[in-house]
Amino acid sequence: MGFLQEQVGDKWYNFLKDILPEFSKDWKKIVAEYKKAKCYPEKDNIFRAFKEVDLEDVKVVLIGQDPYHDGVATGLI
């Protein structure tokens, strides 16, 4: 089992696997940013929403970026 599959679980992984080649490029950039500076949410919470929400319960997904410079990002907000 790979890192992403461990983080998001089998159902989410199977749903997302078609975009993984593109995600791989972005993930390398994300890892590099975490090495250079303090980033939020904490690295362990990046995929928290996938762990806490079953794929079957999702109706809409909004993807965006909000600046959380004070450490309040939890991986859910």
C-alpha cells in the first residue's frame, strides 16, 4: 500500500487514482514547501477530510486555498 492510499483509504484512493499522475507532480511541490517553511495544516492533517468523510457521503467537493498563517488550519477548514 502506498503513502496516498494509506492516507485516504481504499475507496477514496480508487476514486482518485485516475488523477494520480498529475497529483504526483503537485505532491512533490507540496513536500518541498513543507521542508522549506512552516506550512498548514500540519503534514499529518493534509488528508484528514478523506479520513473522516466517507466517499458515499460526499455530494460536492470545493477545492481552494485559504491562507492560515496562524496555525488554525486543521485539514478540515
